[in-house]
Amino acid sequence: MAFVKAYELMGNPVKKLILASTSVYRRELLERLGIPFTVVSPQVDETPLPGETTTDLALRLAKAKAAAVAKDHPEAWVIGSDQVADLCGAAIGKPGNFERAKAQLQLMRGATVTFQTALCLMHGYQETTLNVPTEVKFRDLPDAALEAYLLAEQPYDCAGSAKSEGMGIALLESIKSDDPTALIGLPLIALSGLLRNAGFAIPHQD
């Protein structure tokens, strides 16, 4: 993998930044900020707890991912993030295959789904965890349109089975959010604020 090379920040020692994620989408989003970082895969059980809300699940998993990596890298600032799609209080996960994706889209057509995108920035005993909700209204489309989309884009690793950054945008009627990249998987507006507070220069300063 090619990552941005480390640099010294305004004459101070380099701040090490790690993205605790296996998601190529989150890595590509973080690269937009031009900050040097590495990626470490967190080992976290993502099974929901009994009675856990979708918001609490997303927040818990974002923190757990950051903590799983931070314990082995105490000198680093670690970003953890997780997203849970919420339809009437029920969590909608990654479909994994065509049939489950089709069933998800059939369930969500004409409905409003809230995507809970949680973010955690952790360094030693310091941590900040927050959630950025995004309300997405799906169009009421026939099965033929849903099937054509799935065959074209195959979004089987995407919670909710529709990639808003790709062809999936055509399945949507509206998006309401304070942070447009939250729906893709990493809320960059919120993250930029957290990183600036931690002493990272954004945009990057030579």
C-alpha cells in the first residue's frame, strides 16, 4: 500500500496517525486530508449486544476498533470508525451477496434509513467519540431497477447495499447530513476538527 510519507509538523516531532480499519473507503477518504498515516486492521467482535441501539452499537464499535490498535501503538493517535444503517430501529448490515442485497433494497425502498457513523480519536488515555447521523430517503423503485444496480456495482461490502459515491446515488431521493462524507464511512468535517485539536496541521504545512 502507498501511504503519505511522514513529515515533521512545524518543527515538532512527527505525530503518528493510524487508521484502525480494513475499509478501503475510509482509507481513501482519510487520504483527502493529506496527512501521513498508516493502516492497521483491528480485531473486534462486531456482534450487537442485547437491547443495544444502532447509535450505541456504532459508538461502541468505533471506540473498540481504536482501542484494539491503540493498545499496541501507545505513541500514536488512532482513528476508529463504524457505521450502522438503521431502519425503524433495526440494524441493516453488509449484505455479502446479491440475494441479501436485493432483500435489503426491497425492504428500504420508499423508506428513510438513518446511517449512524461513529468516530473515535484515541491517544493513550485521551479519547473523543462522537456520532454523525445521516438520513437517507430511498426511492420506491421496481425490482428490475434494483437488480440492474446490484449487477452493475455489486455493493455487497456496503451497509445498506447502495454506494452514494457511485451509481447507488440514483437509488436515493434525498440525503440529510451535517457531514457529507459520513455516509461513505468517515465524517471528515468532524475528524478534521478533532485532528486540529490534537495538533495536526490541516491543510498540511511544510
